[in-house]
Amino acid sequence: MVPVLAVDSEYLFGLIGKFLARDDAGPRHDYGHLDADPRAGILEPWRFPWVDAVFDPDDATQPDNAVTFVHAAADRQPGHVVHLVGSFADLHTPIPLLPLVDTHYATVTLRIRKGEVHHYRLRIDGVWQVDPINPQRMLLDNGVEWSRFFTWGATRRLVLERWESRLLQRLCSHILPFHTADGETFFKRVHDAQGPANRAPHAYRLDESAGAVNFIDKLLAREEAHHLIDYQICLELIDRLLRLRNPVIEPWKLPREVFAELYREMATASVAGWNYGRYGNPRYFLQLLRRHTLTGVFSHPRYGGNAMTLGWKYLEERYRDASGATLFDWGRAIEAPLGRNSAYRG
Amino acid sequence: MERFDVVIIGSGAGGAPIAARLARAGHSVLVLEKGPLLRTQEEHPLGVSDFKRDELFATGAEKRLTLSGVANRFDSFYGSHVEPDLNDEPHIYEGADGLDRATIEGYTAQVVGGGTQLYGAVSLRFSELDLRLGSFNAGRNDIVGDPNGDVRREARDWPIDYATLEPYYCEAERLIGINGTRTNQGKPFSADHYQTPYAPNPISAYVATGMDALGLPRYRTPLAVITEDHAPSGRIVPAAAEAAKTGYVNRYGDPLGLKSNTWVALLRPLSGMANFTLRANCVVTHLEMAGDRIGKVVYRDVAGRPVEVAGKLVVVACSAIESVRLLLLSGERDPAFTARLNGNGLLGRYFLTHCFGGAEAIMPGRFDKSVSLDSDWATDACASEDFIRSQGLWAGGAIYNNTSDQALPISLARTHGSQDMDTIWQTFADDTALTGDALNAFFDANFGTRLSVSFMANQVPLFDNRIELHPSISDKWGRRVAYIRKTWHSHDVHLMNVFAEQCRRILAFGGDGGKGQFPVSEFGAIYMAANARARIANHILGGMRFGSDAADSVLDPNCRAWQFDNLYVTDGAFMPTSGGANPTLTIQANALRVADQLLARL
Ligand SMILES: Cc1cc2nc3c(=O)[nH]c(=O)nc-3n(C[C@H](O)[C@H](O)[C@H](O)COP(=O)(O)OP(=O)(O)OC[C@H]3O[C@@H](n4cnc5c(N)ncnc54)[C@H](O)[C@@H]3O)c2cc1C
């Protein structure tokens, strides 16, 4: 049984007012990716279900998130009966969403492990269906569409294909400083510092992007889903172009210089062999990628990047005073177990 | 309809002090707040705070403007979790090119506590002179950059003097919880309620050196962050030393509640009282009048349903732009309302922010700026009459250093070459040369090395600087949005140049041990920015100035609308001049003063 967490109405109201309450249901939030979908009338619909921290006094690893599912009755009448089933629990025992005071909202908050990806459906007025708010959806093998969400630090690939993420990793690492001589020394040291048992998963050891690609995958699955199309088109164009330039080697295995050259060309917006009919400005994609990569590598690891806090550790190690004390003591402010602040819980 | 002694709209600096005073005196108080109640971890059912030390909370994912009719349609913008969304509730400003653009400028934060949840907490008093700039400038003919005598014509004295406000400054400092030092401040103090400041960040020593070399008396910047247990609000400082010093300060809510926002300092302590009601997530859509009184306050509850309440007294404190807007919208529904409130056509006029800007340089050495509060040192040297006259200025201002800016890696990158929310990320994304070793070099040069010194000074009040309702753009409730129309006066430009030079000199003298030759490449002021007309420095003032002449002001000396018996406005809108310092402490002190007047009426 997945535990239900007790939260108060003040907390739930805070998840709702700004985002869902409104008179104008017009597509104010359609950045070109939602078409006529009613979710374009909701502010930041990707926030639902709402994934939050929950403090566990008995487990220092803080293994769980609090996930709040919200249903807003379309007719704004209270009293609709809504149930939930999902991969986080037994699919045969629907979990009720309870009315939120006297409003037309119904909610339930569940304790779910961090690092997981789940699918779920709602039974609204007796009919099983996807969550009408959450834009994340996935097709199961049997062809049925479910709603999807993921908890903090999830690493399963969601929207990028395997080849896309490999190619992307090469582009990200070109932007980041970790492939430089300094970066390599750092990576080696962090890696060697882990005892064999604690050694980072293989993927991270080789991933010079320190999780940036995973961050981007999650960002494109959720907050910036409107940019998925940029990645899909541009990675396809890049893949094709690199295959033309180097017919024998898989693009993601090409030497560094090839990516450096490609990057330089994209920066000037003039890339030999680029299909401008399909994507007008390769420099625009590069700018997007720069912002995403940098954010991914230095943001809180809950977003899926900054793997093992490598981004922060890199700066921590790089900047030290004469006595060897770090000049970026990020761990001082950050919650355990990532950091060592004794008061702040994350 | 529910009835209360007082209905207060907005729970920030202007609203909360009144709520606290009146509720403690036993009156029934309703606070209506548009934003959510975001709590510290100790109050929260999940044991964690709604605020996080997380750079993506201050500036989140990219969104895109979809509003039609604005020149920046389809542009990117980046919100925080407590600012309104630009597509749902924008502010529109008129650019220098005559085109309208949506902006996040002019919003502080929409949450219980308002802007005080996110603020840098710099809590300076205004100077004694700031409150009498009308008489100070009368008859002067040495004011630079004022060919038409606008300054002399438009400068106003406040209807109260510093001595009247002073006890309320003391009371605000005690109730809110502020650390700082009094010695060397240019303002008279009758009592010292400051808590002891933490040690400054070592990088601020350059500022101390520079100020000393230039003979500018300095003091520790008063910051609304408790460093010791605070009895008036019942807050306890955790055992972890200097727990609040993290770099997650300006634009971040404090998960531990050590920053003295109006929720933890003033409202939360009322939580158990039966006569105090706080309704978060409730947006007031308009007021309705009954004779010379506000008869109804109409709001939407969290589910969007309209609700009506009544108060013997009604206090509007939505932060100046939104308060003006609320009253203009109320007037649109009822011409008699407009006639009563805006007979002299001054509603929304004389909108103000501050003249602001400063200097910034890469200093010798590197420091851990992530161990910091927002500011360490301040000086009032440029608020003295001597200084003001010697520079041909009409008024003075405060200078202080910023310690926490660009302290964290993402903020360093996203503010690279840009200082405001409307242009954030642009330069970094654009600077495609920054990869690999060049990115290392960028961090080597900038991380923990940059130091900035800012000024906040009086802006010339101008009739044409105003808040209106936008003719065509409405928010998600179908309410027309605020339209910001303002420019900088030629004297503002002179004043900003003078102050920017002072800031430059502090770094130039600080950087080389007092010789004054240290290179400071970046200095200037806000009038130079491409979107200078939009920029408001988060200081949203004027638009409903108070005064002692009903023909020349919107509010009377007690911040009551002249022709309404029970309507008060206590956010920054009441200010006839913007003061030579960050405004929040003054808004709070004035709100306590008004609260005493209201107590006498109830
Ligand atoms: C990042 C940042 C840093 C800052 N740093 C400083 C600083 O260091 N020092 C300083 O002095 N000042 C600082 N400020 C400015 C400070 O926040 C404001 O001066 C102060 O909060 C203004 O008080 P107010 O009462 O006018 O408005 P606010 O405190 O903003 O309160 C207004 C409240 O009204 C609510 N509201 C608006 N419309 C409605 C409605 N229709 N119905 C119901 N509720 C409504 C809003 O949600 C808000 O909570 C900073 C601001 C920001 C954003």
C-alpha cells in the first residue's frame, strides 16, 4: 500500500490558486506545442501531479517525495467522485481523491520513492481516463494511453531516443569544462575517491556532461516540453550531417574536433549541409542548448542533472584559498544527505 | 455578508503591520492575500518549506509571451514560483519607441508576506531631509539638469516630518527583527533595536577600505534577518552558526524563517487568535462604495468564486501599481467611485521608483560569496545637505554594497551581461565562445571575485509618470492590467551619474588600498538600460500620494482617501517622493503609524 500523506488545505490551496483558478480558459499558455488542448488554458500544467519533498525523521537518506494529484471538475461543481490507480501501487485498488473543503477540487497526496517514473489513470465520474491536467502522457505496450510523472532525480530516459541522448552528450560536453585537462583530472579524482563499492554507476563515470543530458531529457518531458521539437529536429539534422561528413563512424563516436567544428559553425548560424528549410537557425538551438546545459550541470540534483553534485564539486575543488579551504562551500547551505546543513531540510 | 472591523488587502510591508497592531488590540481583522501561504519547514505539514535553496526557484524554466498587442510577443521569459505569470497577469509598459511590452517589473512577489518574502532585506531609514524636499528645494537655482524648473515645482514635503515617523521606525525595527549598526548613520535614532550583525563577507573589506579612504562614514547595512532569538515574533535562531548566510537570499524565500518577512515576523504570531483571519489565494477584484464609505470588498476565492465581505475600515496594500489598478478598476464600474476618489485627476499620477545603479568590478583575490547576506556596508555620506548642494542635486541617497549577488553558479551565468528579469540569460546564451576552457576562464575570472556597490536615491516626481489601465490587455479574470508610463527626468540622469561615480570611486579606492587607481570598468545607472522605462528596482512607490492639501494629493496625512471615510492605502503608493533609500522599512513604519490612527477610530 502506498502511504497517503496528511497535508492541510492551506498547502493544497497553494498548489491550485495561481495555476488553475481563472475565468479566461483561452490558450494563454500555448507556446505552440499544445494546439487547441484545454491544458493551454492552465498555467504551468506540467506542475501536476505536484512533486514535493517530504521530511523523513527516521531515514537520513530522505528517500521519498510527496506527490499530490489534483482533479478540477470541469463544471466547477463540488462532489465529483475521482479515483486513481498507478504503477506506484496495486492497480486493482483505486485510491480516492478527496474533495478539497467545499471546492470543485479533489486531491490526494502520496508518499512515493524518489528517482522513479510512474504511469497512472484517473476514474472521473465512473470513466477511466488520463489526467486532464497533466500534459505528460505515455503509451503502454498494449496501446493504452496513461498519464505519466517522475519523482526527483529520476534517470530513466523519457523523451529522448537513445541515439539522440548519445549525440546530445557530445554536444553538452563540448560546452562544459569537463573535457579540458582540468576537468579530466577532476573526474578521475572524484571517481578514484569512491571506494569500488560506492563507485558511480558506469553511465556517470563516462558522462562528461555530469548529468546534463538527463536534466535536459527531464526538462523536455516537463517544464520545457515546448522545446522538445527543437531537439528532435536539430539532433536529426546533426545526425544526418555528421553521417554525410563521416560515413564510417557513428556520429556520437566521432572525435572531439568534429563536434568542436560543428559547434563553431552553428555559432555562426552557417552550417555546411544544414537543412535550413527544416530548422531556420542553428544558432538558436545552440543558445537553447547552452542555457539548458549550464542549468543542468549546476542546478540542484533533484532536477536530474548535476549528477553526484559533480557540477558543484568541480567548483568546490577548483577554487581554494592558500590554506586549501574551498571558496565555494556549497554543502554548507544544502540539505543532507547531499550537503551538510544541519537545519535546512531541503 | 461577513463583516470585520478591518479588511486589509495585501499581506506585505504595507498591510501586515496594521493587521498585527489591530488584531493584538482585539479587533476583528481579515487579511485578503492574492498569493499562497508558503511556509517555513517548521510550520509545514510535510516538514519541509515551500521555499528552497534552489537556484531554479528564483528563476525557473523558460516560458513564452503569447499576449497579442505587445512588441515582445513570443519572447522568452523566466518566472519564479511566486511571481505572477506574464501571460496571465502582465504589467505592460510603454517603451521609448512608443511600443508596448509586457514586463515582470513592478511586481514584488505574490505570496503571504508580499515582497518581503523575496527581498534582500536591506532595511534603511529615510533621511530627515527626504521628507521635506519641497521646502529644501524652494527658491534654489543651482539644480543641474532642470531647465524648466520641474524639480522646484514638483518636489513636495511629506505631510509628516521625520520626528513624527521616528518612533515608528524604532517600533518597526523592534517588531520586524533587524540586524545592523547605528553608529555612523546619518539619521537620528531615539532607540537602538538592532541585533548584532554577522561578520561581513571578506570581499566586503574592499568596500570598507574604499569608503574609509574617501572619508565616507560607514555602518553595517541594516538587514531584516535575525541573528539572535527574536522575542516579538517568537523566532529562534538554529544552533548552526550563521544559518541564514547562504547566498540564497535576494529573490529567495527563507525556508528557516530567519529573514524577517511580514509572515514570520508579524502575521504568524497571530495565528492562534480567533479575531484574526488570513485568507490566502484570494484576489480582490474590486471595491464597492456605499455613500462615503467602502461598503463591500469583492474577491475571488481559491476556487475562483466571487465572495463579498465588509469592513468598518478597509486598507488597500497591494503594492502601489496593483493598488492603483484595483481602485481604477473599481472606479470603472461606478463613476461615482471615480468622482469621489479621483476628483483631482491624481490617482495613478506621480508614480515613482528610485534612481538606482552603481559600479561593479572584478576584485583582487577570490572569496566564498555563497556565505553571505545581501549587503555588508552602507554609507549615508551622499544624503547630507552639503553633498547634495555641492553636486547640484535636489536630493540624496544611500550607497551600499551587494554581497550575495552572483554568488551561485547559475546566477552568475544567467546574469552575465544582464541585470533584470526581462533580459536574463540572453548574454550567456549568446556568448557562444564560452565553452570548455573558455568557460573555465569565465568562472575563474568571475566566480567569487565580483563586487558591486549600489545606490538608491530620490527620483524626481513627475505628473506624467503614471499608472493607468491598459486599453486592451486583460488578466485571467478579465480585469484590465496595469499600464506603466514613465520616463526619467534630465535631473535624474545627472543625479544617477553623480551617484554612479561615487560608487565607482568606492571600488577604485577600495581595490588598491586607497590610491584610487583600481580599474572599475562597469558603472552606470538604470537610465542607460535598453528597457530603462520599464525598470522599477522592485521599489514600487507613489501613484496615490499623501499630502495636507486635498487638491494636491490622493490621500490625507493619515493615508485615508480624502473623500472616503473608511478607505486607507498603506503600501508604497502613499509616498510623494521616493526617499533616498530602499523603501520597505519606511512602508512598515508608516503602516504602524496609520495603525495607531485606526486604533483611535475603532
Ligand atoms: C527581489 C527583491 C528584492 C528586494 N529587496 C529589497 C530590499 O533589500 N530592501 C527594501 O527595502 N525593499 C526591497 N524590495 C522591495 C520590497 O519587497 C517592497 O518595497 C515591499 O514589499 C513593498 O511593500 P508593499 O506593501 O507595497 O507591497 P508588497 O509587500 O508586495 O505586498 C503586496 C501584497 O498584496 C498582494 N496583492 C496584490 N494585489 C492583490 C489583490 N488584488 N488582492 C489581494 N492581494 C493582492 C500581493 O500578492 C502582495 O502579497 C525587494 C523586492 C524584491 C522583489
